[in-house]
Amino acid sequence: MISVSQLPSSQSRSFDRLIPKDEFRAILKLSIASQLYLSGNGPEVLALSGAALDNSTENIFNAFIEAHRIPTPTGICWKAFDKVNKTSTPHIFLALIRLIAPFVLDKGLSPEQFQTLTRAEALSEVRKAFAVSVEYAAPKPGSILNLSILAQLATFLPVQLPLEIASVLVTKKGNDLDLLAIERSICSRSQPLLLLASGYLKETISTGAHNNGHVCFGVYFPDNPRHYACLFELEPIHRVFWSGLANEQQAEFLHVTSDDGNASVVKAEIRTPDGELIRFILEEGLGNGLFSVQETGQDNAAILRAFNLEVVELIGFPSGVTTLDLPMDSTFYVREDIVING
């Protein structure tokens, strides 16, 4: 057993009112690994993805770092934390319930019980306590979609979305890019959809220093006209921009221009509640992509990422299906036979 005094936070002597970066990165990784508990996939499933989990952790960590107008070398200020958490990661720490509940609800994890167990027996009991009560097979990966990407999406997409049964509807790569087929699927949708696009950065304007390498962007299209769409970046900086208008109030959220019946440019555009204009553009003929953020009253983009488009993927969720219904007493998080009643 680990004494509380041995944990890093207990030894902290910092009084600068900042969240220590290293400790924050560690709790982020733990939270991301636990994101898919609603889908019946425990932290051990994400842990097996190794580098992919590390990459998603860095993407989200980068968002909190970039939120500072003036960089802080030792930590993250609470103003930056609130700014990012409000729009880009509103659900990320809900996953911590999954980690805490077994210690609260499982009678077998009491100190008195552990005193009579060997180390091997104690480890076995902990493993049992953290076994999920409902388990689903992980969604089949696509060219972009994988478990770590799904975990990132879970930090901000509506909690009712059934991530455990997400499916790749269309994948287009390189010379096989066919935006017309994707556009038709989006415009005729009867289910919530995600459009993901990935490639390699070729030009950027940003406040951060993460200016090269692989990038991934996307759009969330709700099926309910009263729900809100969003544009987002997943890599290298996790950030989400929600529309200030419900889907039914937006005129031409998705624009498509075509040449001789073939879609050549797909553009999604929203304006946030703060007045920011967010654009996401894919060009089939040139294989280009563009993601930009233009702040209110400014002529030039505050964030601009131009990239070589490599893969476009459309993800679907069955309409009318919601994620697991959880009991209010948190008993979902532990096995049925060990719940404390009364």
C-alpha cells in the first residue's frame, strides 16, 4: 500500500496558486484512460494503446498550456484551466468517478480486509473491484478513429452519444478523395455524424509553439435540429468551438461547391457565442485542408492551420440510441455482488 505522504501532491511546497504541470499531465492521462467507462471499456483497454494514449494526453495538455496569454514555466493558472475545461473538455473529469467508486462502495477494499491478505491476493481483489459491470467490444478502428481518439471525443461530445457503437461509414484517402460522397451522406443524415480529417501541417498561425507535424480536425453534426454543432482540433492541440446557434437556426452550416457535379470544396462554418468565426475547409482537387479561427472585430485569423489532406473519415452513431443508463447511486462502477446497501 502507498502512504498518502508518498504522493507527489503531498510533498508540494508550491504556494504560487498554479496547478503543477507534471502532476496535471499525470491526472489528465489517468482521466483520458478512463473516459470510455460509459462504453464498458476500462482504463486497462486504453492503457494497451501505449503511444496513442500518450499522444492524446499531450494534445489535451497542450490546450491548457496554450490558453495562457503569458506562459507560466511551473504550472497552469486557474483562469486558463476554466477557459479550456468549459468548452473543450467539459466531461473529462467525470471519468474519475470510475476510479474512486470501487474504493467507496466495495466492502472488500477496506483496510481491515487487506490486513489478512497476501500481496497477490490484495492485487487480485483490486482487479476484481475495477472490473466493469457491463462490457462492450471496442469499436472497430478506422484510418483515423481509434480508442485514444474516441477518448478525446468523449471529453466534449454529448454524454448521450453511444460511443461504444460508433462505426466508420466512409473512409477516403489520398487520390481516392471523394468529398461528394461524404457531402451526400452528411446532407441526408438521419443520425449524429462526425467528419474527421487528418494530414500534415504546412502553414500555421497560432499563439502556441506546436507548429509542425501531424494534425487532425473534425466537425460534429447533430441529428437533432435543436442541438449544437461544433468544429474541433484534436492534434496537436485539443480545442473545441461550439456554435452559438442551434442547428435549426443556422443557415447553410455546411457549404459545398462543385464542378461538373463533383464536389471540389466542402466548407463548414460556425460562429461561437463569443462571436469567433470558425472555418473548416477541405479541397478535393488540391488535397488541401484549412482550419481557422477569426476573433470578433479582427480581419486576420488568430489561428490558421493549412495542411496537406491525407485521410477523410465519416463516423456515424445510430439515431435514437443513447449510451448506458446509469443508476444514480454509482453502483454501475462496481460489481453487483459487492455493492454496499443501506
